[in-house]
Amino acid sequence: MFIQHVINYFNVMKWLLITIKRDKKVSIKHGNLMCAILMDLILGYVILQYLTQDTKELSSILMGILENLINILYSLLKWLMGAPAGLKLNNAFTKMLGKCFSYHVQLWWLFLDVSGEKLDIILHLFYYLGYLGLTFQAAMISDMICIGTFHAYCIYVYAARMFNMQISGLIALLRFFVGRKYNPLRKGIDSCEYTNQELFVGTVAFTIMLLLLPTTLMYYIVFTMFRVLSLLVEYVLAKFIYQIQTLPLYVSALWLIRSPKVAGNVLLEVVSQEEASPFSIQLKLLNKSLMYLVNNFKPPVDEPKKVVWTSFLSKVFIGEQIL
């Protein structure tokens, strides 16, 4: 997120300098962008002064949050290794998955514990880069969240792969039982013949995968929720950065003072139409709506990709990895 934000910021500043030099004037879009950058710097400075009064206290708070997150994950894995929500899972399989995932969490906690000694360096880096603006701080916080929840992401990847393999295997075996198979060359369904031995092996494999599916599904649901929550936080921060960079401060000020720069249609009204008096007409400038001006004079800042819910839900249902 931080590297992407730096690249976008550089492109926007490049556009600002090139267009001002080319047009030899400051347009409404330029004014919006410059006011947004100024507000970004002011907000970043204020929040930085509030947060970095004591870096040691802040580092201890961050390590405490990470430790609580690790403990919650340990408790969740113990709950899944038992009988979660009263469900009867495969005892051997759930204990194997629980121990494997607990080992990954333990490794990640050891890494965080060792790297925690270098946390002061990271906070000092955050302190100096934070003066670039609030958007840079939000981008760094997003990256810190990714690093802090990396263990949950790894467990999600394992659970999603297992769930996807089991779902794909069950669908393939169901086709096999009715004499059908998927042809990857034609990308279609063909008919097939099978022997009694193949039918026996297929039945055994189908039974094993079907009985293990509830255990895999339980782990998959829990850690998919973790992944979705993490992506939601990242999307909110990306949207926040976009909103800060496109703050319509300049155009809103022009609209409030009824500047001719944002005037819309011209209204002509007859003031006097008597024979004895001269014919007089009053001219009025009508302002355009504020929403129209905000949407029409946005700086060329890259907007975060919108979530395609149909694709997102289809990936969740078949166990495809959510990036």
C-alpha cells in the first residue's frame, strides 16, 4: 500500500506541475489538489504530534495488541479442535489441523517477538515519513496490519486450498458416478466409461472427502471471516486515502462565495417594462450544484478498485483464494 501510494502521489504531482506549466494558470482542479495536499499535511502533522509523544509507550501498546491477537487466535484454534458450536467433527483430522496451524502461529509470534526489539526503528521511520501527510500514515498503517495478520492469512490460504480441493474432487466424482468427466482441452463435459475397480476407488475417495468436508469447512469459514475483515480494513484505508486526496475544499469555497468561475446558466429578468421608463434587464449568474462541481473537478487520482460482489462471493463458495 505504501509503495503504491508513493507512486500515485508522484504521478499526481507530476500532472500538477506539467499542466500548470502548460496552461500557465491554476485551474479549479489544480486548486482542489493543492488544498487537499495542504490539508493532508496539516492533519498528518497534528495526528503525528499526538501519537508520537512517547515512542516507547506506543511500541508497548502495539506489542500488547499483537499479543492479544495471538492469544485470541490460540483460543480460537483450541475451540475448533474441540466441538465448535456442538458440531461433531473428525477428531483426528481437526487435531492435526489445529496443531499444524498452532505451530504456524507460534512461529509467527516468535518472529514478532524478536523483531519487536526493532520496533522503535520502525516507529522512528513512521515518525519521519508521517510528516509527508495523513495519507502516508494511513498507507503505512495498512501495511502494518498486513504484517501483523500474516499468520492468519497463511492459515486462510491452507484452509482455502483444502476446501477447494475437496469441493473439486467431490464434483468430479459426482460426474464420474453418472458417466461424465470434465475435458480441459474442450473445456466441456464428455461421457466416460469406468470399470468396477475404478468405481470402488471412486466410492472410497468420495466417502473420505465427504466425511472430512465438515471439518475443513469449519476452519475455512472461520479464517475466511478473518481474511474478509482484513481486506475490509485495507479497503476502508484505501478509500480514506482517496477521499483525502480529492477533498473538494477549493471548489466548495468558490461555490459558497458564488464565484463566477463556477457559475452555470445565465438568467435574464425584465426589471421595468413601462412606456415612460427605459427598458431594463437584470442579469443573474446561477451556480451549478455542488455535487456536479465536486464530481466534475476531481483531480486525476486513482480510485480504489470497486468490489465485484458476484465474483467475490463465487470465490468464497468454491474456496478460491481471495487476493
